[in-house]
Amino acid sequence: MVRLIFLGPPGAGKGTQATLLAKSFSIPHISTGDILRGAVAERTDLGLKAQAYMDRGELVPDQLLLDMIRNRLNQSDAESGWILDGFPRNIAQADFLDQLLLEIHQSCDAVVNIDVPDEVLVSRLLERGRKDDSEEVIRRRLDVYRSQTAPLIDAYRNRQQLVSVNGNQPIDTVTSELQRLIEHK
Ligand code: AMP
């Protein structure tokens, strides 16, 4: 049983590593970015509300995320563990998650931070070429990460939950370092 939160700036390889580890632990990979992009593609009410924020590289309002996370963690496949990728993204979301985990009698085993220098992030994101990967939007997403998400790193470190890995290495090196760190946590 493994429950993990993935932090780290856009382009750090969170999605890639979360996908690989979820497969190796046979647990669901819950990416709020993927869920939101699915909602945008299907033009659901949520998608229509979220799209403009995503296009600008801003965080979607918390209120749109909270029920989504609550419902997702209450689904039966999440009983065997989970990897949360892209949530929480700010202090309010982290407080909400603490409360939710208490309510459902679960706890997170580790918070993974994938560290990558800024210049590497920008060039990786430009190569990826997703709709929100234009240079201007990339800059905005990095600013939002620094101001709203990065403070969570210290908060989780103070609670002894943080595991940090150098993400500027080949994909399988990062995966095996993560596996080793998580098993020793
Ligand atoms: P990601 O795929 O994690 O990079 O997320 C893509 C975009 O979805 C972000 O730039 C935000 O606009 C939105 N998003 C994803 N997760 C969250 C979240 N936890 N809170 C607010 N917005 C989010």
C-alpha cells in the first residue's frame, strides 16, 4: 500500500515518473491536470469553467478541484493506494487534503519533490509543445509554481514527509532513485 503526493515544477517529469511508479505499485495515478484536460476536451461544465485559467497558466479556482479530489479518493480503486500528481498546488489545497485524509482514515506516505533547474524546465516544456506550453504561458506557470506551490515543499519537509530527487537525470535513473527512497521512507 503506497500513497504519494508528487510536487515539482512544470516540466520536472512528475507525470512521467508518476505514471511509471503507479504502474510498478499497481495503484491509480491521479493527475488533476489530466482530469481537467479531459473535462476541457469533453466540454463539461467543469471544463468550460477551467479552460481560460489553464490557457493562461493560472491555477483553476480551488473550489473546482475539491469535490473532484474528494470523489476520486473515494473511488474503490484508490483503496489500494494512489499517486496524486498536481494536487495540492497551494496551501489551501494542502489544508483541504489534510482534512480529507483524516476523514477517510488515510495518510500519505511521502511527498516527492522532483528538482530540475529552471533553464532545463523551460527547454523541456518548449519541446513538449502542449497547448499551454507557449513561452509566455510557461513563464506564468513557473511564476505560479514558485509563488503558490513551492512553499509546500518547506511545509512537508518540516513534517518529515519530503523526499527529494534530482530530476535532471535519465528517466530510469530518476525512477530507480525514487523507488529506493520511497521503500526506505
Ligand atoms: P498540470 O498538467 O499538472 O501541469 O496542470 C495543467 C494546468 O491545470 C495547470 O496549469 C492549472 O491551470 C490546472 N491545474 C492542475 N492541477 C491543478 C490544481 N491542483 N489546482 C489548480 N489548477 C490546477
